[in-house]
Amino acid sequence: MIRGGKSFVSSPPAFSNDAKKLLVCTGDTVSIFSTATGLQISELEGHTALVTSVIVVPAPTPASRILCYCWTTSLDGTIKYWDFSVPELMKTINIQLPIYSMVIPSLLSQRSENDVKSPDIYAYVSVEDTKNEQNKQRKELSGQILKCNLSKSRLVRGVILTESKKPENITISSTGKYFGIHEKCQLRIWEVPAKDLKNITHRKLKLSHTKNLSCLAFHPTERIVAAGDVTGRILIWRGFGGKTFAGDNSANGRLLMDEDDKPGVRGDGDADSCTTWHWHSAEVKVLFFSSDGAYLYSGGKEGVLVVWQLDTGKKKFLPRIGTRLLHFLNSPDPSLSSISCADNRIHILKTPSMEILKSISGIKLPSPVPETFRDLCNDFVFDHTAGLVAVRTENYCIQFYSLFDDREISEVQVCERNHQPSDDVTIILNLVALSFEGSVMCTVETRMAEEGIGGFITLKFWECGSQNSDFSLSTVIYEPHREAAVSAIAFHPTRGMAVSASYGGDFKVWVGNCESQQNDKLIQRTRWACHAVGSYRKKPMTAAAFSSDGSVLAVAAETVITLWDPEKNVLVAVIGSALESIVNLSFIGESNFLVSASHGSRPQLAVWSMSKLSISWSYKLQTEAVACSQKDSLLAVLAVLPESYKGQEHDKTTLHNANGVILLFNAGDPIPIASWFVTKAKGGGLAFIQSRSSGDNMDENDLLAYVNGDHEYAVFNPHGAEMYERKVRHKDSISGEEGTGNFGYASMYGKLPLTELKLKAIEASSVMPSERAWESIFSGPSHSLPPLTKLCSTFLESFMEKRSVTMVE
């Protein structure tokens, strides 16, 4: 099984001490990328739930920048300590509470040279209190900030700094002296004691605002804190903690301060003044100070970095990045920084010019669509031969993403449009379809009417060149079905023909004709034109599909299925009636069966016999996707589990919070031959794709790809009784941190001879050691091998004779 499609932007990343690596939280792992090449070089595996934070241990001296240690936290309730140069897990602390955020002040503070004994390292963690049954019932104050002794691997008993309605992210100053959170309209700030001990008192203060706050940042050298709110305002409190953190002696003269002496400060907030700046039109998500504290950077939904001069309030703008901004991070190298964007992309920036040097791109996350257009859009389609998925993105692009390599291949800009920070949607990319061999793409976009004027629908055909990234626009057709929306697009399997169906009551067959243009050189382009128009009793045409040989075209007219000769445009037959309007049609390989799916109050999955022109079998299922194998008569269905099923008692180890199931059928048999429970089935998709080795072995079965509603995916062999999980290793990523030369084992002893790695099928629940471990124990990239001290003991044990012992009572 191959897994991928994780989010790169769920939590802020972290730079290594030499700024040559970027550690990114990706699901339940931490992926390590080279900042020079943007390619993944290794991975930290060990957590069993979402990783929420990663903290690199800073180097105390420039000579020790080669040290590569980090702390990670996860919702599985563990804190782990790693050497990410190997990579190897060094330590695990289990606090048995989901951890959402963590800071370690002592890593940032300057340690005194007089300290002979290393003091205990304390961390402050934001957790969810899942043990308090009273809070579970009231659903109040589930968030807590606790103190954890990392040196002794346990929580400090009885220390709860604060409680909140939900776990909040902790922000710490660059010196490690202050840390704080934002909750609703308040900032809560704590001072870290100079000597952080077990039961020491933590002084705190509160600063209030009239709107909900969204982020905060501390000045690197002065007692200045900035916060952004949900309306786009930025508040800057200067001189915070003058009486709270200064001590009793200096506070006596400030107790009787009037509000006139604290301009802009609300209530009894402990700050000298508060200034408000406003440029952003929506929530501020990114806020950080420059390393010298002279400038404040802000960003949000507009996709623009605003640079504020702290003393004067003057501002300037950096070029549009094209999507919402989420996180910003400075690196130990003053010339490098990173910014995380809402489109699941991390940009490596050159500072201070903010030029994009490299981009680390994950699969694009689902883009929002108005509810009225939800049924008219598909989020992604599959290229069955190349193992790609084409994802519709928020910035009107189509991203081609490799399911085998877990990386972006290319992007196609469907319509030229700048990033729109407002909620007013003017263009919607409705449908995307690919031809069977992936050489032609068809898109449908809807331009919304403004005050009842200017709305129209556009159908576009795109041609692919020699490379997957060379899609170019071939034909543009305005209003292909007058004012009616397009419901489906299907391509002929063997020739340049496509069909578009519409809710207006007709379908059109389009044919591509090659044309040669000769200016300085000969250029061949395909122009698409309408070949035929068909309709059936003026009913809305809701789905369409070609048979495997292209001789039959099936078009759904609401609840009935019409069969046509696509060449002559002649109605051949009409098949019975479904319970609800049909939204999906597909021929099942080379068999004589056709599958249809209906939604609504009476959902139905039906398989129709083409030889008998009648229904063969059906189920009452709420289907999200249907996939048919081209090589045999297999049918895979993704169905959403009904609420009644979720409420029943089932094996908890089987469900794992699953809300959907994948069912595998033989076309003529209504009994599933296999099933898999899945999560996030709503909005998911299925497809049979060719294995990469199928070019050498044409008898090899197709793989089944499942993409869930968050665009996380799994690719597996549906025929295997046992499935193994295989991590994606990028071929380009094994070339080292700099992208050139050797490193690790290869730099000292040279490259190992190339050997063919054989993947052994193992059970998902347990891993059994190989009986011939010496054959593969030293195989693999050098950065993935454990230390030799561990390998040698396993190597020698593999030669020893194993005896079975029978226990007799």
C-alpha cells in the first residue's frame, strides 16, 4: 500500500541549525526537505496521530550547527526526541493527553557559564483534557496549558497555568522570556522565570480587545507584543508587564496610573500604550517581527505580505503570493525564510527581497464551492495510465499530482484570474475530464452574472505535448448548451471524440480534427467541433459514458438510460427506470454490464445487463464514487455509511472512526468479494490505475486508488490477501542535502552495488521478521539505515538457529 497526500501546512515547520533542511509536519510523520532542492531526503516515523509541532534544538556555538536534534509533539499524547540526521528516535514521553502545541523556553535563553550542572529542561504544552469526565459532559474548558519536565519525562504535578474552552497555540518570544496565547478577545502572557524550577510561581497578565484575536508575535528585544484580529486590525501594545513583571518595588509608583497615561489600553491592561493599524480586509493569520525589530510583517487572506515600519506605521507591500498565508518562519541563515500557504505549499524565500527560491508542494486541498454549485462540480479526476490525479484548485488551476511519487508534476492555469480575497465568487471551475491515455483534457467553467449581466459557461479542450506539463489550450466553446449547465463529460476510449451532457435536455458529441499551421515551422493542432446533438423527451441529461470499444454511448436522461450509436447519432435502446436521477454512469470493462448511481432520498447503485437490457442487481447505497477496471469485470464502489450503521455496536478495531466503505464486486455477482472501511469518505473518489510495472507484465492486475475528502490517498492491490505499506522514496531525493554529490555511507565507502529490492507482503497489524534477514538488512539508502550497533546484532542473530519452545502446564 502506498500512502500520500498529507497536508504540509497543518503546523508551522522548522529549519535545521545550518538552514539546509526544513522539517515539515506531514500527518503522523515529519518529512525532512532540502532547502536547496526542495526535495524530501528523509522522514521521522513513530507517532500514531497528527504531529502538531516540531522544535529543533538550537546550536549553542557556530561549530555545533551540524547537530541535528529535535522535539516533536502529537495528538497521540507523546513527546518524542529525535536525531534527525540518522534519523533515529532517542526518547519518548507519554503524557496521555492530546498535545496541540509546545514551547521550550530554555532552548532559546542564554545559559550561564557558571552552571556546572545542567538544569532540568521544562516545556509548556497546550493539551486537551480528555480525562475530566465533568468537562466532557459540559464541553467547557477542555484546553489546558501544563508544565512538563522533559529531563525526567513526566508532567509537573499540580501545575496548570490556565484553562480555556479549547486548546490554543502557544507563541514564544525569540529570547524565551515570554510566551502567550490568544483566547477570544484576550491575550494571556506569562513570564518565564530566570531559573525555571518545579513549583515556581508563573506571573501572568491579560490584555483585552473588542474583537476576537487570531495571532500574536513578540518583539525580539523590547517589551512589545503585537496581535491580529478577525477583522484585519493589528494591535501593538508597548511596554507590557511594567508592573506585573517588574517586581513589587517598581510597581508602587504605577498603581495609580490613569487611562489617559495609557492611550489605547483597555481596562486594567498592564501596558504603556496600544496602537491600532488597519489594512487587511479579513482575518490576520501571519504576524512576525524582523530580526532587528524595526519592521512588523503581516499577512492573511489577501495573499499579500505587508511590511510595517514599527516607529512610523508606514507600510509597503510585497508581491502577491496567490493564496492565503498561514505561517512564516525565519531561519538561522538571515538570507532564508519560509512561508506556508493555504494551498498546501511552502515557499523558501530569499530575505529581505522575499524572492521565491524553491517551493515544496503537496497535493492541493479541497477548494470551497458555493452550496448551490456543489452537485455541479467534481474535485478531481484520474489519469489511469500515468497514475496521476488532476485536482481542481482554488486559484483556477488544475494540479497534476503523482500518486506513486507523492509529488506535484505540473499545474495548468485554466483561466487567468488573480487571487480573490473576498468571499464573492465570480468564476467557478466546475468539471474536469481526461481522455483515457491522458493526452486531452476538457474543462468547464462558469462565470457568474454580476447584477444579472455577463454570466456564461465555457467549455475548453486542452492538448498535452510530449511532457505531462505541456498542456496547451486547443479550443474554446462559449455557451456549449446555451444557458444550461454542463452535467457530465466523457471521452471516447480510442479516438478523438467526447460527449457533453447538460441539464438543458440535450447532449452534444464533439470531434477533434487535426489542423496544420505553417509559419516558420509546422505546428499541428486539434480543433474540436460539434459532430451531433441528441435529446430524449426534453429530459435533463445527467450522466454519460462510452463503452470500452466506443461503439455504444450511454446517456442518462434523469431516471432512464438511453443507448446511442455515437457515429450515426441514432437511439438504439432505452433501459428501465432508476429510483432517483442518475448522477454517474460507467461501463464495467469489457463485460456486458453497465453501472449507474443515483442520489437523493432513495439512493441506488444498480448494475444493468446490456445483453438483456434490464437490471441485474442493485443496492440502496449512498455512493460517492464508482470505479471500473478496464482489464476485467471488476467494480469498486465508495459508499457513505448511514447514520443508523454508525450507531450500532461494531468491532471498534475494524471501524477506526470510519464513515465509509469500499466494496469490490464482480460485475455479475451482487455479493462483494472484498471490502475496506475508510475515513473521510464524503467527497472522496476511486479509480483503477495501471501499476508502474504493468508495461513489462501486461497480465498484472490494476491497482485501486482511493482519495478521501481531504485529498489524502492510498494506492493498493485489491487482489492481494495481504497488503503491505510502502513509503514513497523520491529518486531525486537520495542525491543528498545539496542535491549533488554523496553523503553518509556513500561519502566514506562509495556507493553500494545496485540490487533489486523485493517488497515482501506483510500484515497491516503486525510485522514479522524475515527468515533470511541477512539478504536485505543492509539494503537501502544510507540515510535510512539504523546505526551499525543495531544492525550488527540483528545480523548475527539472523544466523543463529531458532528453536520452538512448547510450554507445558
